[in-house]
Amino acid sequence: MKRSSLIAALGAIAFSAMISIPTDAMAANSASKASGIVVRFAPEMLDNPTDAAKVYGQLRFAARKACGLVGNFLNMSERTRANRCLEQTMADLVSKIDRPMLSSIHASNTGKV
């Protein structure tokens, strides 16, 4: 995968966080954090199941942070929106990265095969 494609895929975190979280103070804070999140990995890591699982975990943590699920106390409606943001962000990232091993891990984690 080209570096530019990887950067575009990671940009989906910021984009998804901005469109999925309501425009209140918490959302503005999450969106600004999202723009600074970077996940680096070698493309060949996505060919090995163990390494691909590690990359998936890093992407998921970054997405959780971008969606406001890390270090924030959320009420039920905020948590619901943040979880939807996480699901959409992960789906977007996996789709944009477009590697079979990562897609397989995502499908097994979401129950969508």
C-alpha cells in the first residue's frame, strides 16, 4: 500500500469522528484530538495474522480515542453516538486499507462475515 493511501485511510478517523459526534463541546474536543492521531505500521505487517491483529488493535484504539471513548465519562446517549462513531470509523478504515487479513480480523470482531 502506498504511503499516501495509508495517510488517507488514517484521515478517515478524523473525518468519521467529526461527522458522527454531535457538535457540542465534547465533539469539538474529540475532533481536534482525532486530527493528531497517527498509527504507523509497515504494509507487510498486514500479511501476517499476528501482526495484522496488532495493527487492528492499534487502529481500534486510535478510533476509540477519536470517537471520545478513551478517558471521557459519557452518558448513555453520548456513549451510543461514540460507539456508532467507532463502528463506522473502523469499517471505513478497514475498507480504505483494503487488505484481506485486516478485513478478516474486522469481520470476526464485528460478527459480520
